[in-house]
Amino acid sequence: MRGIREWLERMLARNRNWRAHSALREKWRESARSVLPIAGLVLVLCFLTVPLPVDALAGFGLATALLIVGMGLFNQGTDLAMTPIGEGVGQSITRSRNVKLLLITGFLVGLFVTIAEPDLTVLANQVAAIPNLVMIAAVALGVGIFLAIALARILWRVPLWALLLGSYGLIFGLSFLVPKSFLSVAFDAGGVTTGPMTVPFILGLGAGVAASRGDKGAETDSFGLVALASVGPILAVMILSIIYNAGDSDAAVIALTEASTSTLLFRAFYAETPEYCLEVLKSLTPVLLFFLFFQFFSLKLKGQALKRIATGLFCTYIGLVLFLLGVNVGFMPVGSFIGEAFGGSSARWLLVPLGMLIGWFTVSAEPAVQVLNTQVYEMTAGAIPKKALSLSLSIGVSISVGLSLLRVLLSIPILYVLIPGYALALLLMIFSPPIFTAIAFDSGGVASGPMTASFLLPLAIGACKASGGNVVSDAFGVVALVAMTPLIAIQILGILFRLRQRRAEQAKAIVEEVIEL
């Protein structure tokens, strides 16, 4: 009997290991679907229109591999650690019925998780006017404050539309006081902070808080946290730009990787590794301390659950290091180089369809989008299909990237696009079902993921430099527009969904009348 039990335990352990390996392979497949279309387009461009130095091309190939492996490990780590921690903390603090504790916890979650967000680090590295640490800290404070507001909204049942109208009214009112050339950076900050690190944690926290209510509207109210968390960074960077007088700043220089041999290429990456190891360690330490605090006083996880979270945090660390190494050393320089080559040529208008194609492919495999799609499908019991949501996002992001690059080439002020766009998005709230409004504003944050900040933004910067535009005012803003168009696309989907539902109800009523006759 003892031998049978030992054999069974070994089989269960082997099965758990198999499931873990299978999940990691799936994460790598998702990362490959996000990165490889861009890599393929770059190769086609290099061989046909934009000759790239061989050493830079080799560096891009190595960076592509690092991005796939790093994003896969990172996303596996968020599944194993970030989402469970978020849900556990959310349920724990709501059980205590202590509103002050809930608000403080929400603030700390937003603060700590945003500091570790890779997309924010990528953006901060490209803004020369404000020190990286200052920008990251300010944006994290903004996320923390508005995440606390979002959690209070769930508990007190405040309508999401009211907070969104007030928040964006404040943003556009303040925009007239901010240096005009820095507005694009401020709106970009709102998009990059809700990436693969932040979204699973915030969604898990929101689901845990909403579950404690137990009423019919709790599921709908669990959405909207990402939308409100995106508001804080915009306001934070606006205030920073006034303090630093950042209106006339330029973007950081992005240089191609140079290496005459494979050994020198490896050394170019290896030389940067310690810096990113230390940077990621600093970013993840607050998250670890936050977890340990709640583990000691509230969660008290044991055995397999604790091991799972420890494994997840380790995967997150390694994945972040590989991701940032690949992005900064090999990926971003190539994006900037291609943008500069097109921007200074007679074929610069080809950037618009090229950007639309990249936008279509990347959002379909964006990790944070997959997290949102799954939660929407589960929360609505399949009423909102994943395919319809993904298609709406792909169309919206494709249009927004094309519009962003057109704005770069024509030097169109960003407010000329954002004010009509957000006005339409806010107007659609009247006609779209509330759950679609919440999902739409959440989707705006999650659609602008790692590939937007690490390739499309450098592409726009390179094109802007070559065409003689103002980099800060014209090139920045890609992330902002990517975050805006899903607000419109998803709400239109909601209106169509409501019309179809009404037609189905009318048809059912007619059938019932015929049967009665």
C-alpha cells in the first residue's frame, strides 16, 4: 500500500511538471507569434529596400531570440505569481472590511508593480529630458493613486463613466498648461504602464475585491481598473514636464549594435547584462517585499502554493532581464534605423501601411490582451467571444498605428487627433452597454504592450528625425493612439452586440406569439 502511494505521488508530481512545461511552451509560442511577424518584416525590408549592416542584423536576430524567451518566461511568471498574489491580496483585504486598508493596499500595489513594468522602462530610456528614476517614480505614484480610486469605486458602486468623464476632463484641461511638445510623452506614459506586469496583477486584485461584494453588478464593476490606472501616469508626466521645463527636449540616441565577429557580438550583449540584472532586481524588490508582508500577516501560503509563487517570481526576473537586454541592445536600434531610412527617402509614405501591418500582427498575440480576452470570456460566460474581441482590437490598433505614422510625417499636433478621438469614445458610452465601456477602456491600456514601445516607437523616432520633425512632439504619441482606438472599436462592438441581442429578443417574442395563435 505504501509503495502504491509513493508511486501515485511520483506520478502526480510528474504530471504537475508536465503541465508546467506545457504552459511555458505555450507562453513561448505566444511570444513568438508577437515577435516573429516583426522580425520577418524587418528581414524582408533589409533584403529589398533598407540595407542593414550585417553585424546589426545579427544583433537583431539574437535580440529576437532573447525577446521570445524573455517574454515567455515573464508571462509564465505573471501567471504563476502576479495574478494569484493579486487575487489573494484582493480577497484578503476585502474580508477585513477595512476601507482604509483597501485603499492603502491599492496604492502600494500600483506603486510597486508599476516600478517593475518593462514597458515603462523602455519608454523612460527614450526620453532624455527627465531622469529615468524620476519619471518611473512619478508614473508609479500616479498609478497607485488612481488604482486606489478604482478600488474605492468598486466598493462604493460609483459609475465608471462618471470617473472617466471627470478624469479626462481634467487631463485635457491641464493639457493647455503643459509644454505642447511634451504632450505626446505624457499620453504615451498612460499606455505603457498597463503592460504584461501590471495587467494580471490589477485584474486579479479587481476580481478579488468584486467577488467579495457578491451582487449582480460586481462582475461588471471588476472591469475598469486598468482604464483608471492609465489616467494617473498621464497627469504625473504632465506635471513633471512643467517642473523640468521639458518642452524643447530631444529623444535619447539609439545606436546600432556594432560587432565585426560573433565573439564581439556576444560581448556587446554580455557587457550590458549586469546593468539590466541590477535594474530588474531593484524593480522587483518592492513587489517581493509587498508579497512577503502579506504572506506573513494574511495570506500564509504553504507548500505547493508558496513554491509556485517563488518559481513565478524567479521566471519573472529572468524573463525581464532577457527582455530588456534584447530590446535595448538589438531590437530598438533596428526599428530606429528602418524608420530613419524610410523617413529620409521618397518612399516614406510606405511607413503608414507597414505600421498598420505590424500593429495588426502584434496586438493579436499581445500577452496582456490574451489575459483580458480570457477574463472577459469567463466573466460573461462566453457571451462575448474571444474572436470578436481580438478582431475589434486588431482593427483598432492597425488604424491607430497608421494614423500615428501619418501624424509623424505630416507633423500633426497630437491634440488634433486625441480630442476628437476621446470625445467620440466618451460619447459612445451613452449607447454602449456598461460592461463593453469598461472592457473598452481596459483594452486601451493593454493593447499598447511591449512591441509598441520597443519597435513602433523607435520606428517613429527614426522617421521623425530623418524628415526633420520635432521628435518629442511628433514621434512620441504612437502608444497614446494605440491606447485610444480600442476605446472606440470595442464600444462599437458593444453597440452591435446590443442590437443583435434586441433582434434576437424580438424574433423570440414573434415566435412565441405565433405559437400562442
